[in-house]
Amino acid sequence: MRRRRTILAALAALGLLQSARPTAALERVLHTVERQLVEHAGEIVLEDRAGGVVLRTPSDQLHVIPAAQVRNRSTDDRPFELLDAKGLAEELLKELPADFRVHHSKNYVVCYNTTAAYAKWCSSLLERLQKGFVSYWKKRGCEVAAPQRPLPVIVFSDEASYLQHAVPELGASARNVIGYYSMATNRIIMYDLTGAQAVVRGFSNSGSRADIVSLLTLPAAEPLVATIVHEATHQISFNCGLQKRFADNPVWMSEGLAEFFETPDLRSTRGWAGIGEVNSSRWELYQANEAAGRLLPFEQIVGGDDVFRNPQTAVDAYAQAWALTYFLVKWRQQEYVAYLQAIAAKPQLVEVKPAARLEEFRKHFGDLQQLESEFQRQMSRIR
């Protein structure tokens, strides 16, 4: 999940009001982007006193437009509506190179320039994940539902073409990830993992069904498939009602959720074991840190996001976020569900201070020292 801090910083600079101005009409905003005139049409989500806006387009993208860049605004007679699958596919293809094609599944629009087999494999994986995700939280009392509109996925044929697209959005960090969910565009962007590995492993038909199966039998596939599932979990979570885009979602909660679902199953071509199994890579790191006395204090994990942003602590913080999520889902499920719902009910674009975050956490889970003792006791039982 990327660009959250960049977008929030831009919104803070705008001084946006929290009172969105609901309208059924389509609004057109002519504005400058890097000295070029661009027009976007959609609904105004938020507006500041100077005339800066956050605009939601029919493809469900959020555009932050400062007042200084606005050149003209007009209202269309047509109502605002999100695009259907066909319209979303057409919109995506306009932005992508000419060799891209579209694969439609029940809940996804996959635009790709790799093989059709790989696109179908991706959509099959994501469909199973979405079905399992929504069902899992429904059974636990959460008011969630499958997204009403298809979700967009872009799959590049190789790492080089993926980076051409990703670097302008992620910067240098794009080289460190094989895929990501963009909260601003609401898209998953990735590349064909089998194509990236084909030359090294001597495959003759990059991206074929045989290559996909071969990839999933290799130990190296585990973190690759886990990344796809991780980013897809973010997208589903922000589109099914469990989380709200641009609300103050604590990083430990968002990332812990994604890690809880990311465990792949290398014994199956579906590449995903299901929900709630022990995430071995996160668990092993957590155990090592616990044995060495390097666990981060609860206050740092749940009260703020700095330990996740600091390169020196990020990997350890992610492992601890998985462990905390696993513990809360398994042994404090009712309180955890209530906590998720309380966070989802918060207004968008309002930053919550660490003290308030801690108070919210204590409200649902009680004294931190007692919880930490229970956490360590229960986690010590995992084998």
C-alpha cells in the first residue's frame, strides 16, 4: 500500500474541510499538472476554503487538486456514477501501451500484456481471496460486502515495463517491490513473476500454465505469492467496508490484516493456503526478536506509524504487527472486530495523534501491560 503519506501531506497542505459537499451531478475541474492543462470529471469529496478539492472520478481514483492549480470548474447535467466493468476496462486501456488486453472475471478487471494464462491465474487467485476475505469477516459480525463494482488490476509482462509505470508513483522504492496497491488510484499494479524468472530457470513459454505451476513449487515463490495476496488484501479491505480510504488507519492494523491473509500454499496451484494460518516468515522473525529482547513496545506499535516508516525498525515492526493481529483475532476476536468497526467509522483525512490512538486501543483491549502479558503467553504456545 503506497503513497498514503504523500497524499495525506498534500491534503494537509490544502487545509481541507471535513464537510464533503455531496452532489449527484458530475463536476468537471480543469487544472494544471506539471504545467499541462488536464480535465477530470467526477464528484467533489472534499473542498477547502480557497477552492482546492479532492475529486473522485468514475474509475474510483482520488485526485488532490490545490486551489492554485484550478483553472475552471463546471457542473455537468449527468449524474456521477462509478464505471462498470466495460467502462473501467476502456478507461484503463487508454492509459496503457497499445499491446495491453483485458481479462474479465466476476469481481476484477485485469489489464495485461503478458500471457492470458497468467492473467487468468491472477484473477482466479484474487477471486478466491476476495470470497474468503468477505466470508471470514461476515461470520465474525463485520458489516462487509463484495465490492459493487469490479476492482482494477494491471499486470506488466516484465519488471522493466513495470518499473517504467511504478517509478513515477513510488520513486526509488519501486525497485524493492514486485507489486503494490495504490490507495489514490485504487489499483493493484504488478508484473508477471514467471516472466521475470523465465530466463534464469530455462522456461520456454513465459507465463504459461506450466510455468505458473513450476513457479509455485519453488521455495522462492513463497514471498512472491505472499506479496500479491498482501496487496490484494489491502484493495479488498478498502473496498468491502472493512476499512475506509484516507481515514486514519493505523499502519499496524492495515499491515497486520494483510499479513494475516498472505500465507501462500506451495502445495497448490492456487498459491494461497487460506486464512489465519501461521505466517512462518513473520513468526520466525518475531520469535528471534523476542528471544533477543528486541520486541518493540506496544506503545510504539499501536500509538504511531514511525517504527513502520523507519528502515531500521520496519521489518521488525511488520513481524510484530502480524503477531499482534494473529493474537487479537484468535484470542480477542470480539474486541478486535469492534476496534475495526470503530476505526472504519472515523472521518476521512483527520489525523489522529498518538495519545488518541493509544486511548482508542485501550478502550477496546484494556490495560496495555496486562494485554502484553497475555499476548506473550498465548504466542508462546504456537508451535
